[in-house]
Amino acid sequence: MNNFRLIVAASCVAALAAGCGGGSKTSAAPAASGIPTAAVKITAANASTVAKGAVNSSQAAVNQSGQASAVGAMVTSSSNRRSVKDIALMNFARARNAKLSPSVLGAVTNVPATACATSGTVSMSMNDVNGDGTMGNGDSLTINFAACSDGATVENGSLTFAITSLSGQMGTAGTPGAPLTASFKMTFVNFSSTDVATNAKDSMNGDITFATSDDGDTTTGTMSGTSLTTVSSIDGTSQMSNYSISFSDTISTSGYGFGIGMTTADAAMGGSVTIATPTQFTGTGAGDPTAGVMTITGAGGSTLTLTAQADGTTVTQVVDEDGAAGSIAPVTLASTTWAAL
């Protein structure tokens, strides 16, 4: 698997794919997305599979993008394996740099379908509060894609941006004295993005709220929402609900950190678990975490605890089938590695 460097927006177990056995026997009605939502019981028998599925599936939402600034004009992917965060911030940069002709300015402006750089079309509807022709505080923009390609990706469906706050000079990095900050909500409706080089496809429905700040060296922020369903040709289908992810990334030290809180349901797993990081994951550069603890909680209070070790390679696993208050003693499984996961 790719490096488990979940620096930004690390919904670390965004989807527990890999068909975890030993699940709850309780039948549950599927969510609107078709994913069962009953809690899955974690046992010693399926714990390693849960861990492996958790790490692999998380890449769909959180693979590090290697951007210099999460809110600046330039957001580029360092991997063909793009995350939900990568796609969201790339499109935010696109929207922020959008410039409308003065002839179509107004409170609500509909821009007819126009040709994309390589093929397909894109149309927009913009509520430009101050009428300056660019995205700013209080503005909203809906973009509709129809096989729109820029040569690197092909996008379909729609997404809406609603900007709560935005400061800093467009196209420039923030500084310690004047950080570049942004707060905005994105709503995806049948949105999909396909990587031309690899044909990897990611589809999304739901909402993401970002709050980010960049001082030219450190980018910090949160990513949260009520519901987000992703379908990845690489990582399968998952649904996050009531999720909140904090992150930081410092250029000068190459240090990163992230924390997670969410409930996630996965089609392959056949149910849901709740995820938390009682100790934030941290690491350096492109390496895997060297510290941090993740707790995955399933049915009946069952838990799986993953702890990153200082060597940046080893991960310990402890399963408790009935939780801290239960009579079954926790079981320490054989340690694994990020590479194995």
C-alpha cells in the first residue's frame, strides 16, 4: 500500500473494506447509499483484517496530496492515488481562481455550458455577493461537469461551494503576520473524478466543511461534515457520518499531525464502526506515523486499538471483544507494519 501518511484530512479508517468476518448478527436496513449501518463486532479473529482494511480503505479519503498550501492557488497531487481531500481542494482552487466576465456579473449569474480544456463541458451558477467576479466572503458557486477533461482528469456531476470566510491575496501564500485563511462548505451531487493516466475513479455524494489556515510554513485546519459517501475504484465504497478531522503540516520541519472522530460504514465490512484518535498521529516527511493511537469501536463495545511505534514501521494491535467494562481480557495480537497494512 501507499505510505500511511494521513497528514491532511485523515479520515484514517474512512472505510473498513476487506470483508471483516465475525460481524454482528443483527440485520440492519441499508442506508440510502445501500451500505448496511449496523455496528460490526470486532473480534480477535477478524481484528487484523479490520486493521488492514481500515488502512487501505482510508487512502480513498485521505492520501497525502503533498500540496504547499491547502488554501493557496496551487494544489497538486503527489500520487496517482488521489484523496477526497485532494479532489475537494483542487476544485476549491479552481473555483477561487474563476473569473467571470463583467457582462455576466450580478446577484445570481448563470454561465452557460462552455468547452473544457480538452473535452466535455462545464457550466456554473454563481451568487456573487459583492459583484467583483471572483469567489469571496458570502459567495456561492455551483459547477456542473459533463465529461469535463483538462487532460489530467475527467469530471462529471456537480459540486457547490459556499464560502463563509476568505482572507489573503489570491494566488499568494500566507505569512506569519497575515495567514491565508478560508472556511467553506462543499456539497457533492453525483460527482465523479477519473484520473486519465490510471483510469482510477472516485465518486462522491455528501458534504464537507473545511476551515484552513496557512502562514506560508504551517497549514492547519479541520474537515468535517454530516454525511459523505465515496465510491473508489481502488478502495471500494464507504460512508462517513458526523465526521471531524483535524490536521497540520509544516514545510520547514516536514512534520505533520492529524486527529480523527467519525462513524463510518463500509459495504464490504457489512456495517459500521466508530473511530477516534485519543493520541494524535504524528510523523515527518513522506514517512508513516511514528506516534499516535487509533481506537476503532464496534458492536457490544468491542474495540481494536492501533498504535504507531517510534520506528515509523511497526504498528501494535490490541483487541478487546467486550470493551473496558467487560469480562473478556484484551488480547495483544502480533505486531504488524504499515507496509503490511
